[in-house]
Amino acid sequence: MTAGKSRPRLSITIMVEDFFISYIGNTMLNKIGKIKQSAINDIQTIRSLSDLDNYRIKYLARKGLVADLFDELRNVSAEERPHIGKIANELRNQVQSLFDEKKQNLESNVKHEQKRLDLTLPGRLSWVGTQHPLTQTLDEIKRIFFRMGFGIATGPEIEDDYHNFEALNFPPDHPARDMQDTFFISDKVLLRTHTSPVQIRIMENQPPPVRVIIPGRVYRNEAVSARSYCLFHQVEGLYIDEGVTFSELKGTLVAFAKEFYGSDIKYRFRPSYFPFTEPSAEMDITCFLCKGKGCRMCKQTGWLEILGCGMVDPNVYKFVGYDPEKYSGYAFGMGIERITLLRYSIDDIRILFENDVRFLKQF
Ligand code: PHE
């Protein structure tokens, strides 16, 4: 039907849904509906502020579709104008708020974009973690003994009196037990004071030959200070076979010390006492800070004690059922904290347990 344009003033009434409206009024309503639909469709395709400006020109500008509509409103009869005018107003508000909302979105995206791409900001350092100095020391000790053919073993930190003392030849109520201030959990259960009880557990479970190192935590009820802490780490060594001699013990430990501390160190073995070794010794090396001249670290002696050792006492073999006539062997034990403190010239053992990243990231 072409009548709309050529005869705009023709007043016919048609029924739309349940009310009557003039032909012109109906045309206006259709137009409003179309503009509304296209405004909604268009807004979804807009990706930039310049797209949005075109949108504004198309719909909201002085010569835009919405303004046209209000011009045409003049053609609508006086009775219908308030009703259609109201619908036209609603359209204008809707298009305006579609526009406003889009504008806000795009502008905040732009802000984000600018933030994301601020090339003047300093780069963020990615921080790679470091190994704890105790772990580093332990790893190096392990590496050296693995190369010499030692295996590795571990045992429980909660021990019984039998493994920690009795089977290691500490007689009941013998003052030797006082050498190690023990944390007791109950009468016969305790936190192990050294890694030596694992020697017993291994020998209980396998026949000779035995050649292992045993790293682990140990606990002692001592006053906490810069020099001692209630827990620390040891590495135990145990080698048992037919015909093992004291010179093998020395050879192995000297090879270890030269590898670990440097081939130019001097060393000495001093006689000592442990209930589970006979003979027993402690090994010293020349102080690597003053090279033996005497300093604060070695308490002016020129020597640093690095471990305890000895030939496994035949009494121990009786507890584990090894034949002392057939087998012999040696054991040694060293403290990891002590070695680590000396090595890195750290003057307070407590700092190794505080997990302060300012300290740890130096390693
Ligand atoms: N267990 C002893 C200590 O803690 C060290 C040691 C181990 C000595 C093995 C001799 C043999 O002091």
C-alpha cells in the first residue's frame, strides 16, 4: 500500500490488537519499533569509540533517526500525539542509555588497556627459589659418599630407649646417657638424640655387608643459643664387612674431608669415647678461615672438630646378631649445622630455622 506517503492526511482507522489507531499513528509506531530494533542490533556490533560516534550520529544527533521521528510527530493527530509522543520519548531514552552504557564500557576498557600496556612500569622480577643451605650441605655430603659406593638409609625420629641407647651399648643408668640431653616422650620413648639408632635398625634387618649413610634430624634438650638449638641434623655412616680396618675408616674420612673442604687441608684424629665404638676418635681439620694460625672461629686452636667416629664395638654386634669374630666395621657421625655455619661464616645457628627469606635468598 502506497497510500501512506501520497496521502498523509487521509484519516483511516485500523485496529491494532485491541484498540483503534489511525493509519499515520500506526506507521509511526511501526517506525519506532524498527528504530528500536536496529538501535539494539547496532549497539552490539560496536567495538570502538569511533564506531560509537557513528552510532550517535545515526540515532541521536540533530539530524539522526530519533530527531526525525520527533519531526514526524507533527503529522500525528492531536488525540494520538500524547500517546505516540510518550512512546517516542521512551525510545529516545532507551537509545540514549544504550549509548551511555556502551560509552562507559568502552572507556573503562581503554583505561584497562592503558594500564595493561604501561611500558614505563618497571618489570616484575620473577624470583626463583633457592635451596636451604642445610640442604645444599647435605646434598654435597651425599654426593661424595655415593661416589664412594655408600647407599642411603633413614629411620624414625621418635625412637625407643632400646635403639637410641641400650643396643648402642649405653649401660642402664650409665653417665654416658647424660652426654645427650634427651627429650623423653614417655619412660621408654624419646626423640632420638643422634642418628646412631638407625645403625641398629639396619643391622637388625639385613646381614653384612652394610655400607650406608644415614641423614636425619636429631633432638637435644639444651638451652637454645647462638651455638646450640633443640634440633639439628646429622649424617651417620656405617660400613660393616669381613676384615674392615681402622685405616679404611681413616682413608674414607680423609678422602671425604679433602673433597668437601679442599685438598690442601690438614687433619688429625684425636682419641675420644663413644659407648658404641672402640676405639673411638674425633676428626679435626685445619681451620679454613685462618688456615691453622688461630682465630675466633677455631677458638685460637687452629683446628675445627668435624666429626666423631670409631670401629663398631663388638658389644653392639651381640644386640643385632652379627658374628663379631667374622665381621668388623666402622661408624661415623657429623653435624650438618656445624659444618654449614663454618662453611658460610654464619654466627648464629638459630637463623637456619627461622625461614627468613632475606637470609635464605642469599644462597
Ligand atoms: N652419635 C654420635 C654423636 O651424636 C656420633 C658418632 C657416630 C660417633 C658414629 C661415632 C660413631 O655424638
